[in-house]
Amino acid sequence: MLSKTLSLTLASAVSAVPLSSRQVPNYPVSSTSLGFKLVANVTGPAKDLTPSVNGRYFSTIHTGAGMNDAVLEVDGGRVFYLNGTASEIRYNEGHVLTDGGLYSWGIYVQGEDETGREGKHEVTVNVGSGTQGVGITRHPEPYAYLSWPAVGAFAACNQFEPYYQKNYTTIRFAYDEWNDETALPERDIPEGCVAIRLIPECATLEELPEGSQASHEFSQPTRCYDDVSAIDWTQYGP
Ligand SMILES: *[C@@H]1O[C@H](CO)[C@@H](O)[C@H](O)[C@H]1NC(C)=O
Ligand SMILES: *[C@@H]1O[C@H](CO)[C@@H](O)[C@H](O)[C@H]1NC(C)=O
Ligand SMILES: *[C@@H]1O[C@H](CO)[C@@H](O)[C@H](O)[C@H]1NC(C)=O
């Protein structure tokens, strides 16, 4: 109660809009960093997988030369960065990259008309630039999370990995389905999957090793949170 009164007082000092007429927006404090890890936040907790995928890190598993599948794991997590010129970032034409060996690897998201195993739209991390347009949300979106400019959601799925002959929690993209009756898009999360947001947690972008073919020249600072697990989402909104 005390902290609520305090935040109301602070908000009224900077806002001319009468407080009684609206709910006071209040969002977790963010920082800025070149490097970040991505932490899963289950947006529909009632449908979480067992065990929970909440708080797990975006990691990669090798599936072939220059290819990785995107998975969620309890520990570790890969360090990513946003790459592009200022204008590319402004127009959502940048890429999300990660370093590995002497190369740049990018996040690839399959398009609406492309599918991988089990008819799901795969998210992979392969040698190259990744899919153009993958980025991190910016102001005026109050929360920072991994964005792909398509109507839909990232999903975490319990999925068999042929290369390892066992199940992993894979990251996929679920495009919304168009409802002809309501003329509105609807979430279309496949069976065995749950909708997630991937939230950037600030991390150090390490120097590149000698002889690297990658470059951090166009790495751009990104909004991120110091410790995603410490965020109490019930405190924030609307
Ligand atoms: C994270 O999940 C919680 C609970 O499902 C939700 O209230 C919150 O808005 C989510 N955060 C983001 C950035 O989506
Ligand atoms: C990073 O962005 C710069 C500027 O657009 C571009 O020249 C470079 O190819 C990008 N790096 C990768 C690996 O895509
Ligand atoms: C492994 O994943 C497949 C889908 O790829 C699913 O049908 C199966 O039930 C899962 N197995 C376990 C033990 O979770």
C-alpha cells in the first residue's frame, strides 16, 4: 500500500492527465546493453508445459553443419545482439545475431507458408544473418521482448528431436489464424505447445576471438532487464 501511494505521487508529479480518469501505467525498469540472453515468459500460465518452461533460457542444439535448433534450457542461454544500421533498426530491418566459433549466426523464423517437422513453423539459429525483421520491441511498446513482425506468437513445444532421439522444449512460431466470422485474428498454438514471450536479460557481449569473420561494428544497444526472474509481473500494467 505504501509503495502504491508513493508511485501515485511520483506519477502525478510528471503527468497532467487527471489520475482519476485512468489506471496509472507502471512498468518494470529496463536497462540498455549490447548483449542479451532471452528468457521465456509464459503468457498463458494456465497452459504451461510440465515441467514449467517459465524462466528458461533460449539455447541452441546442434542439428547439422552450421545449423542449430532453438530450444529452452534451464541453464546457460546464448548471448545475442541486435545488428543493423540505425536506419535498419528504425524500420525493423535488422537481425538478431549470436557469435559462435569464427562466424555470425542468426535467428531464422519460418514464414507462414513454410513448415518443418509436425507442421510447425521452426525457429533455428544457423550460420548467416538470420531472418530480417527479427528484433526487440521498442517504445511505445512498454515491454521489451523478441519481436517478429507477423501476427502471432512464439511458442515453446515439447518436441522430439530426431538428431538426439529424445524430446526437447523447442521454440517455434505460431501464426494467428484468421477467423472469418469475427474478422479477427486468433491465437493458433499447436497441441503440446504454449505461447511465450522471449524477454531480453542484459548480458555481456564478449569480444570476438582472433581471426573471427564476425564483426560487432553494427551491434546496437538494446532495451533489456537486469534480472528477468526478479520481475514480479503482478505489479505491472495495464
Ligand atoms: C509475463 O507473464 C506474466 C504472467 O503470465 C504477464 O502478466 C506479463 O505481462 C508477461 N510479460 C510480458 C512482457 O509479456
Ligand atoms: C550487420 O549489419 C551490417 C549493417 O547493415 C551489415 O553490413 C552486416 O552484414 C550485418 N551482419 C550480418 C552477419 O548480417
Ligand atoms: C515427445 O514429443 C512428441 C512430439 O514431437 C510427443 O508426441 C510425445 O508425447 C513427447 N514425448 C514425451 C515423453 O513427452
